[in-house]
Amino acid sequence: MSPPPVPDAPIVVDAFVSFTLAILLLFVGKGLASRVGALRRYGIPEPVVGGVLCAAVVCVLYYAVGLRVAFELGARDLLLLYFFAALGLNSNVRALFSGGRLLLVLVLLASGFMVLQNGVGMALAAAFGMDPRAGLMVGSVALTGGVGTTLAWTPHFVDTLGIAGAGELGMAANMIGLIAACVIGGPIAGWLIRRHPVMPSADAALEVGALYGDASRAQLDYYGVLLAMFWLNVALMLGQGIAGVIAATGLNLPAFVGCLLAGIALRALGDLFAPDGGRLWRFEAMRPGIALISDISLGLFLTMALMGLQLWALQPMLGFVATAMALQIALVVAFTVLVVFRAAGRDYEAAVICSAFGGITLGSTATAVANMSAVTREYGAAPRAFLVVPLVCGFFIDLVNALVIGLMAR
């Protein structure tokens, strides 16, 4: 069914109104998640509820009355930088070394899955009479790589390989993958926790547990929040410099990687030179402020990312995309339950990592972390998972994915 005629130009909601609407949608998502048992039981993140609800309403307006709405979402990327800077500041470098094996295992699992993901996409594209390489756009290009990787590779697929509509195909797959990653993470972890006798460790109220606990219980003070804002801004500035150095090497990595590394470096330096605190480095005082800013930033980022989805873009390629994504989602679920949980240690940390694996392979780093946040709020902290998953998503996987795509897209 074709949509009604639409105006040449969409109705653009300016950045300030879009940001305000995202706050309202986050309230709506939190309200619905607290009242609807199914959302709470399956660990669906609150931002997903509000963001997808907005995207659905905009889609209905498009098909019902021919009204095309677009949001200016410039604040979204800055919110993501704040979140990862906060994650870095809350990271203990010693924990990274203690999770070294887990980091290596997750990198190997995700790398192997990318090849499997691309093989499924290419085989299905050939079955639909398409260039098999078009299947990469419903594989690791759009799903593991995300929007940035899709946009970066589109010129190669269109101009060099001659695959028309490759960009739209990738964006459509990314839209479905992002939503699916949000939906499957919590239920997978909940099922694993109920099926296997796994529980969080005794320090569930410490470290990351405090960061991702109920924000309403955090003990805030003016000085601590101001100090948190100061060091987060320092991390963002330092992160820009780190991102520039990385870019100078020829690597194309997301901007948040620099902020994450900057936060980790600042925390390590603070713990080294001011272990007992100081006037400008009182980590325990600013920890609640970091937690609050982190939680708000992640919630608003994910809400804005989902509310901006244009679901009607799926229509021209609905048959192929629907079939491909059904297979890819089923593959992720099976691989997570049968392989990832066992390889990651069959414990509580492994279950939390399983909630994030859909985000790693279908959505985005923010989705992976949001899924882990929802699970740990319900069951308890998983410090190693929160340190390892962002490093895998933001650094190692992008490098491996670029190599895999380059080898298969010839």
C-alpha cells in the first residue's frame, strides 16, 4: 500500500523542542515501564518505550495524513560523549586487567559472529536474485557497525560495486536491528538467570552497581555534582585530542572512544596521584553526580536515537529486509544462548554480557549498555561486564569489522 502524497519538505522540529520532547518521552517511558508488568519483567529499557512510541506515532502520521516529521537531534551525539566519559571515569584500570580473559573471549566471539552474520546476509541476497555483496548491508555493515559504518561504506557499495539503494538497505536493517537489540537483551538475560543458578557477587552495591542503581536514592551535594561536571568536561576535551590522534593514524573510530579512553586515563591518574582525594579530585564525593549525569545522558541519547527513526523507509525493501532480519535476530538469540553464555563463564557476569550481545551485533554500544543497565538494576551489579563491553564495542569490533567488510566486499 502506497503512502498518501507527502510535502516536498518535512516539518522539522527544531533542536530545542526535540530535546524537550525527548525528556518528556523519557518520562513517558519510565512511567509505562513502572506500570506495565511485561515491560518490567522482560527488562525493556525505559528510553526504548518512549522512543519507539514516538517513532510509531510519526509513522502513523505519515501514512494516515501524509505528514512527514523530522527532528533536529544535534544534542544526541554530545549526550553519548558525556555518557562514555562518565563510564570511563567510573572505570578502575585494575578491573580491566582482571577482566583480560573475558575481553579476549568477547572480541573473538563477536569477530567470529560477524563472519557468520555476513555469510547469512550474502546467501539470502543471492537467493533473492540480488548481488550477494548487498547482503553485507544487512550483515555486519549495518548491524554490528551501526549508522556510522553504514554511511561510511555506502559510497563504496553504490559507486564501486554498483549496488543501487545500498544505503537505504543498510539504514532499514539498522532501524530494525536497533529495536530488536533493545527488545531481546533483557529477556535473554532474565531467562538465563532463572534457568541457571547465577547471582551477582557480594559487591553488587559497589562500583558499577552504584552507577546504575536507582538515581532517586543517590546522595547528591552541590560540590560533588559541580566537580563531576568539571571532570566530565575535561574528559570530553581530552577525548577530542585522543580522537584526533586516532584519526591521524588512518583509523575511523567513533568519537566516543576517545572520551571513554580519556575518562579511564583521568581516573587512573587521579587514583595514582591523589588516592586519598584532594580539593579537585574527590572521587567519592563526585561519584553520585557522575552516576546521575551518566544515567540521564544515556536515557536521553537512546530516546532521541529511536524517536528519529523513519519507519516508512522500510517499505520499498520490506520483503528482503524482513526475511533477512528475522534470520539475523534468530541467529543472534541462538548464538548468545548456546555459545556466548558458556564461553563467557556461565556466571552472572556472563548473563549480563548476553543481554548486551544483541546490542553489539544488532544495534549499538549505547543499546548494549542500556540493556545491561536494565538487567543490573533488577538483579545487581556486573562491574567487569560494564568495563569490557564498551571497550569491545567501541574499539576492537570497529577495527575487526572494517577488515572483515573490506575482505568480503570485493
